[in-house]
Amino acid sequence: MSAQVDKYVLAIDLGTSSAKVALISMRGDVAGWECEPIGLTLLPNGGAEQDPLDWWNGIMVASKRLLGRRLIPAEAVVAVCASTQGGGTAPVDRDGNCLMNCMIWLDSRAAQVVRRHVGGGLDLGGYNALKLQKWVNLTGGAPSLSGKDRYGHMLWIKAECPDLYARTFKFLDVLDYVDLKLTGQFVTSADSAVGTWMTDNRDPRNVHYVAELAKLGGLEIEKLPAIRRSIDVLGPLRSEVAEELGLRKEVVVVTGAFDVPAAALGAGTVRDFEPHVYLGTSSWVGVHVPFKKTDVASAMASLPCAIPDKFLLMAAQEVAGGNLTFFRDNILFSRDAMLDQEAPRDYFAALNRVAESVPPGSRGVLYTPWLYGERAPVDDPWVRASFHNLSLGTTRADMVRALMEGVALNTRWVFEPAEKFAGRRLDPVSMVGGGAQSNLWCQVHADVLNRTVRQVKDLVYANARGAAFMAAVGLGLVRFEDISNLIKYQATYTPDPDRRALYDSMYREYLTIYKVTHKIHERLNRARN
Amino acid sequence: MEYILAHDVGTTGTKAVLVSPSGEVAATAYAPYPTSYPRPLWAEQDPADWWKAVGQTARAVLDRAQVPASAVMGLTFATQMLDIIALDAQRELLGTCISWLDCRAGEEARWVMGRLGGPSIFAALVGATITGKDMLPKYVWLKRHAPEVYARTKTFIDCTGYLMLRATGRLVFEWTTASVTGLFNLKSKSWDTGLMRFFGLERSKFPDLVGSTSQVGGLTAEAARELGLREGTPVIAGAGDGPCAAVGAGAVGEGEGHMCLGTSGIVGVMTRRKVTGKRGLATIQSTDAAKNLLIGEMETCGECLNWGARVLYGREADAAAFSLMDADVDATPPGAGGLLFAPWMYGERCPVSDERARAGFINLGANHSRREMTRAIYEGVAFNLRWILESVQSLYGFACPSLRVIGGGAKGRPWLRIIADVTGRQLEPTLQPQEAAAVGAALVGGVGLGLYPTIEATRNVIRPSQVVTPDSGQHEAYTQAYRAFQSLYPSLRGLFHTLNRGERTAA
């Protein structure tokens, strides 16, 4: 690694549970990283909030600690660029002060108000048909009926806190807030702006707000930040920040992107029809395509992304690796009458060993990982997880493997419509995110998807590396088409033909489970709400 | 003081219980014996092991109670049912006993049902489909797969019959255990020779029938020596463990019900009426000649809780584990936060009869943890019991507003509360819930000895230890979850049949 001569990006990866900061070279090599946990407030009414100042403090603390390690000379850092969780709404005043906590992507308080605004008249799955047509035509999608997006958040604030709405200068997304703190500018990236469902996305090089779309919900585009490309150099890092971090005044800030488009770059999947699967607490499938398209049936759309002339098909799923932490914290080591030991430090490694001891198929146990409902390919807030086909002989080990297989079956559930959307077989699949550290889980994905899986090297830094590539491209040091060649793979997993019939039949039963139980879940959980 | 000595000859061992005419247990003794699994699906026991264990425990129990052999008025048995023993002309065993756990005769079960119009018509006629575990298919199996054994067989008996033979030297087949062969006529209390002919079985291979309260004979000198009892001690036939348990529960009046919360679960109702089995409910002969016993069996009941202890908590399913699980259940509000558990861990018999059904947790959310899962198990078993009770009510009109409760589960405090609230029935656990079969056999013996005029007259001997009254508000609150529970099986049936297509209920 030519660390001494290379130029570096201070790359920020701001997730829901932590702020990660990494020093990454223009070639995508990671010199080091630091992490700070971030709190999350879940409210009984479906609210999910974070204090933007916590993000910023986390980023600064982690950055100082990282730079303090002197892994590279401070002069080698030439740019700062962020990838963040998306779909958050932080109202700020003219001075950039937050008027309330940020409603993050999990916040579903707006579910009812959204239905009122988007429904009525000729109904099409909860939407007014005319409004839906307008949205799909211009944006490629429409505000989620779950209320879990920026359109819903803004509607909710306007309805519930009209004074605060009036005082709001700009509604910022998470990335926007970070860029504001870095540069003092009120801007957003094109891929983030798409999340307002108020932009015309037909030409990815010219994503712009449409006042008429805002008016469908009684909102105003004046309250939204200016749109920049992900690779635009916004300007110099604010001098106070540069000083505090001990960086040069010449360090610039590049817009960045939210996590899905960033991971697509960080996984090296920059060419059309190269898919990546991110396996973290939640998961998603992302693939660049050369066209804008909407598949209403599977709730999928290709949208503008970090690459200015491309569209990215993204299908996010609610809980993936989160199922394993749930199993640890709520079941195996639940704080109840019988807790007599703490979870081992190497829990995930132990889990992998346990799952490996069980043959494919988990001895008949099937798990569906819908702990919080599901977003794709069905937008269903009511469905919940289940273990099926438990026998007297079923062991913990069987259940653990079933968790991992269930998540992979869930990935296939969204991967198949994604292939249909793309109009071709998507193979091989690049895997990133913490869950993809598990060799077993990569193999299970290969077997279940029946696709070759490439386990990307340094896969936990994929989002940060994506941000670093955006800076590198923005500074003209790297071209998008070079990125494929800069990515290395830790291992490649090919589907085992002997498991084909087994996993295909399990997948059919998986689909059956949703079909025959989702109404039961809806009845149970609607009544409880 | 005089006593009746009753033996509960079960699957894993025998328990001897010395019971006074007023129903008090003076002493108990237990001895285990093995089951062998010589091939997949096969399960066998050696009847000689039973007799040896009966001898050991008979001596042990007298010793423990400090009672002389002369104080034993009579000897009787509650036995495992659905087992097959073949004897030759010299009354010697031909091989071992084919246990009720054995499911080798699956093919023959399908053949039997086929001869009567196929599984669905068969189920409509008989109340449930039969499986490779049932007796009639096993007789057919022997004839087909072991023709030389079948040819040498002079007499087929079962567990009770074997014990009678060893005790008295007589060859008999007791009514209650005969009533599960599929070859017994409940109305006439005789072998159904027509059915035997239809399936190619010889009437001559089946010995004479005796009622549960019959004195079969006196202990032979040899048997008296082996058991440490007096020669000539009256031996009363007794009955299968299920029919005995109904007596031990004290639920022997017309339409009176009991619930057994053991490894498996049972709802039983005694009735004079001639009822035909439906939805997995079976009608068998009761210990009372005038009454049938309507039985709904839940394949895994307490066993679901055992599984929870083993798998969710990583513990042995012992009293200590259950007290901690009970604490978790107490700390969790009714409804388990919307989490449902389907308790079919080994297939199910009633009110759905499906060996391929399996268990599951449904509606698991991030707001749940192990304690909700445990509560869901307790509630899920209760939902299935409610389903059985509602079937009994809607099909036959037996409301059973109160039920005697026996079996190990009768001691579980939060579980009884849950079952009472879910089912809306008053529950009355007996004083010795785990001894119910043996105590019941003793009372049957008492009738045989003339201590009580009838089986029904024994009902006041058994007393409840407490009364658990259902809370009508809670009953109402459970109803929504119960409706969802009821919709699970019809929704998931196809899934079970696809996933478990290759499975035969294995031992």
C-alpha cells in the first residue's frame, strides 16, 4: 500500500447506531477507522428520534481519535466526504439550529396523516390514482403509506407542530445536516432530495424540485435545501472544524450520498446490472441501471444516485443481521428469571460455529425475519417474524441456522423481483456489511439465491469507501469506471447444486408463509395498535 | 388397615401404589425398564421386564408402608395401551411386545383405510384416520411381514392380558384395552368377528373379554412368590391408563370431564350415550360397563414446556427450571404481547388429526423476548385445549363447566390460571394428580372387590386440592388471540404437508 504518497479522504459513515470515521486512500484502501455509538429514542407512538448534535459530536470525537493515531501525515488528507443513513428529517432555522430532534427513517408517526393526504377519490392501493400517477411519472415512486419517509415527516410536523413548521428554514436530511456542519451550506445531494418525493427524476443529471408535487401535500419546496451532485466539491472545510481536527485549510468537502448509493460504490458495483447486497442490521439489494422505471407491484423503482448519469434500483429490507442480535439479547441472554450468564464476546463467531453444525435446511425449521414488519417486496407494517415447523427434536442450533437461512430467503424474496425489474439475471452478487463477514452466511446466500457471491474485502467499510470514491471522483483523481478494478475480494462462493432442490422448495414455502399468514398478522397487530 | 395394590405399568417404568379404600396413598415405588428401537420406526419392549418391575415395586411398596402381605385385599393394574403381544400354543412369548410408540405399520394403515373407502371416508366413519401406530394395522403387518410368527401365534394379548396371565394363569383381553384395537364392538362388548374376517384375522387368536372390574382369578403360587404377596390374592383386571385416570380424577358421572396435563394432554368425558368419534375425538370403553369414555388427545402438552426449558433456557426440564419459567410467565401480561405458539411439536391428534403438523411461534416482534415466548407456549397449549373442549361441546353438547385436572401440569400455578381463563372452565386439580391412573385402578379394583357398588360411586372418594375459577374478563381478552390461533392450522396445513412429506411419525 502506497500510504505515504497517496492522498486520503476522511470518510464518514453515519449509521443509525454509530458514527464511523475512516481514513481511506483514493484507491479505496483503509488506513484505519474509529467508531462512536449514537443513541436512539423510540417513542410509543411510533416515533424514532436522534439529536443531530449527537451525530456531530460522534463524528468529531471519532475523527479526533482517528487522526490522533497518526496513521498517515495530516497533510495527506485532502477531502472530507460523508455517507449517512437516509430518510431523516431535521428542521433547522436560518442559523442552522435544530428546532426539534431529527425524525429518522424508522419514524412512523406520520402513517395516518400521509394516508389522508395521498388518498381519496379513485383509490389505488391507498393512493388517489391521479396523485399516484403524477408521482410515479415524475419521481418514479410515491410517499410511503407507512409514514417512514421525509414527505411523511414534513406532513406530520406541519399537522402536529404548525408553529415549528412555520419557523423552519430548511428541512434537512441526515447527510444535509452533516454537510451543513462541515461547510456552513444548506445543500442536499440529488439522491437524498429524491427522498422528499418532490423532485423530477426523469433526467438523473438534472434532478430538480417540482412545486406542484410539494403542493399535493400542502408543502413548500422553498423549505428544502439546494440540490448538488454527490461528487460536487461544495467548498473548503469550515476553518473552525479544520482547526479542531488539525487538518489543512485546503481540505475540501464533497457532497456525498446516503448509505445505499454509497455502498454500491464501496462494493465496487458501479457498472450497470452489477448487484450488491448489504447485510447489516437491516439489508438491501442495490443495482445500477441505465433507466428510470417503477414496478408498482413489488414497490420497486430506480432512482437518481451517486453516479450522476445513472439510476440505482434499491430495495431495502427492514431487519437482517438484527435478527441475530435479537436472538442474543431477547432470547438466549434475555434479562429474565433464568439469565445466569452474559453473552460471550465472540457471540457472532460462536453463532456461526453452531449454525455450521446443522445441515442445510435447519432440519425443517423455517424462520421469517419480519421482526418490525417489512418494506420490500411488500410494504407491510403489520407482518411479524415467525418460527415454523418446530419439532420435539428441534435444538437451538437448528433455530440459529434457520435465522440465517430465513434472512437469505428474505433476500431472495426481493432479489427475484429485482432481476425481473432489471430484465436480466444479476450474477455475481457482491456482498458488504457486517453480516457478510460470516463465510457461512455468504455461502447460504449463494445457495439460496443460486448466484455466485463475492465477499468484498474490508466489507464493513463499504459505505465509507463509497464516500471516499465520491471525493476521489469529485477531485478528478479517479473515474467511476476505475472503481471496479480497485475492489478486492476476500472470497467467492458458488451455489452448491446439491442444495438447489432443497432451497428452492424452502423458498416456495417461505412465500406460502407470507401468503397464508399476513392477514392473521394484520388482524392481530391492527387490533393491538 | 387394608389396601389395594395398583400398578401403573407405563412406557418408561412401572409405579406401584398402595391405596386405602378411602383413596389415600400409603406408599409408592417405581422401577424403570427400557424400550428398544431395533429399526427406524420400530419400538419394542420385553413384557418380562414389566413383570420383573411389578415384582420389585410390589415388595418395595409393602416394605415402605410397613404393611404385611395379608393387608393386600386385591391386586390390579393400569396399563399402557395399544401394544401387541403374540403367544404360541405353550403360552410362550413370540418375540417381544410391539409398543404403542412403534409406527412400522404405516403402509398397512393406508391399506386398512383404503378397504373402507380411503382416509377421508374412513375419518368420517371412525372419527380420525389411523396411522402406523395403531393396532389393527399392526396385526395385518405381522400377517404380511412375519407370516411364520403370525401362523405360530395362538393368542394375541396386550399389556393387561400379559399381566393377568402371569398373575392368574388365565388368558383374557380386558374391555377398555380391547376397545382401542379397532376390532371391539362397543355396544355388545364383544369382538367384531365381521371386521376380523374382513381384514383376514382369525377370531380364534383373540382370547375372551373381561370387564375392568372383573375378578380374573387369584394369584398363583408362583406369582405370589414373585410379588411377595399371598397366594390367592384376588386379581382384578383393571384397565388402560387413560380409562383408569378418569376414575382417579373423580370425573366418572354422566358428562363429567377431566383434563390430564402430562407429556401429552387429554380431555376425557364419561357418558352413557353412544357417541361416534369426530375431529380426532375417540370413543372407547370406560371402566364403567355402562359408559363410554370420549377422549381427545393432544400429542404434546407438558412436552411443549419441556422443550421450552431445554431449548429456550438451555436447562433440564426439572422443577427448578419450571419455577423460573413460571416466574417469567407471571411477569408477562396475558396475551404474551400478541405472540402466538402452535403446540404441535409431534403432529396432532385432536381437534385436528395430522401427524405432519408441527409447532411454531407466530407474530414474533422486536418487542418480544424469551418470557413472552414462554408465556406463549403456556397459552398455546391452553388454546389447543380450548379448541378440544369447544369441539366436545359443539359436537356432543358436553359443556364441562368444571374439569378435574390430573398429571404433572396440575401443579403448575400460573399454567392452571391461564388454562382456566383461556378455556373459561373451572379447574379442579386433584390431591394426587400424578398418581391418578394408579389410584383410579385401585378404585376399579375396589369395585371388583365389592367395596364400592359401582364405578360412579367412587366419585366422592377423589377430592380436589383447590378450585381455579376462570376470570370472565380475561377469558374475553384471550378470545381474539384464540380466534387467530384457530386460523393457524387451516392456513399452515399445506406448508406442513409439503415440508414433512417424507416424514413418518418416528419414535
